Amino acid sequence: MPPLRPARARGRQHALRKETTVAKTISARIDGELVAAQEGQSILEVATACHKRIPTLCYMPGLSAAGACRLCIVELEGSDRLLAACTTPIQDGMSIRTQSAKLALYRRMAVELMLVERSHVCSVCVSNGHCEFQNLLISLGITHSRYSSDGPGFAADMTHPRFILDQNRCVLCTRCVRVCAEVEGAHVWEVSSRGISSHIVCDLNESWGNARNCTGCGKCVQVCPTAALTMREVSVCPPRKDTDRVARLAVRRTESRHSRPGVSS
Ligand code: FES
């Protein structure tokens, strides 16, 4: 009978086997073009690598996909269901369409509902001219919503010495929730309530200034695609947000986490 190996050695070998596992290559069609992909990649990752433009709002590289905005919907041949490209893994033999009249209609509807859920009057917004959501609206050719709303009328939280939270501008993309938990590790933000009453809260519904877990890093502010989270001292004309820098940080963190032996996603 062979001698028993110590548990630590067995663990190292297991980790080594895991690290050397090569992802299976699969093929699919995106807008008629044959593409190669790694098993486990999302439709959005593969489409983006193939220079296909799919609109996104809640997605951010390096963060877990939330599937919150539904702007990245795509059509799958042979199915009536529309799939969120950011949360759907690509599969061998899939045939996906990223642009069509039906998709444009549904994407427009999703954005229009976001517009009426909160107050997005660009002309009186501090992010006017450098707002990711505004740029998205422009790229989709959306100038107004067909639905009417009085807006939710949230009071702005100005208790933090450096930042302001204005729920009236929030699109509930949850980037702030994910970047705070997955990159900063502070877990300050969360989504409270359901449906039309959903809103973000910090430290279990504390005012931001009293949120003990907040490190004041500002990553949530940088990744917010609207003026829901802004810098306080420059609120008259805040600088452009550096979402890309935080996204690069998030990607590096995810990569280093995956390269550690024995750690899987
Ligand atoms: Fe996919 Fe928002 S980007 S659901």
C-alpha cells in the first residue's frame, strides 16, 4: 500500500491541477459572424472582444454581473426569450443577434422606465455634459420618455463631509454596491425595499455621514453612471468620473484572485 501523502501536499497538487485546467474552446455566431470563445465567458465579453456594440449600464469590467438594467439584451435564434448578455454564458452553437428592431424597442422601453422612476432633468444636473447615462441616452437616440412621472422626491443625503447622495438621480445599477463589496471590501451599500420603492442605503439605512464602515475611498462615486453619487466640494461643476480607473483596478483584483492557487471564482 503506498504511503499516505500529507494533507497539505495533496492540497497543493489539487490547486496545481485546478490552475492548469484549460478552459474549453467553443464556437458560436454573433450577428452571423463565427466566433471562438472560452467556455464560461459571457455573451457580452465575447461580443465586446469581437467589437460588437451592445449597450450596457450596470455592467462594469472586474465586477460581478448584476443583470440590473437589461439594456444588454440580445436575441437567441430559436428562442423567443431575450437574454441579458452580461449574465448569460455563451454556449457552443449559439446564434446570437445583438441588433434588431425588437431589441431597440425593448431597450428604449427599459430606458424610458428608468427616466420616469427618478428625476433625470439634465439641464439642472451637476453631471450635465459628462454623464454616462446621458451619453447612453444620446447614443440610443432617446430624448424623452413617453410616460409621465412626478419623480420620487427623495431628500438628498449631504451628511458626508466629502460626498453627496441624491437618490433622485439613481438608476439602481448597483455598481456602488458591488464595487464597495468586491473591490474595497467595505460592504457599505445595499439595496433596500422592492419594486418602485427600491433605493440604495448605506450601513443598514444610516445617513452616509454616520456610516461607520465607509472608508471614504470614493470608488462608489467614481463608478456611479449618474449624479446620484457626487463629490461634495465640487458639486457645482464636478470633474469627470474616472470609472475606467476603478474598472482597471477591479479587473486586476479579480485576475490576481483567480491566479492564487486553490481560489476559484
Ligand atoms: Fe447587462 Fe445591465 S449590462 S443587464
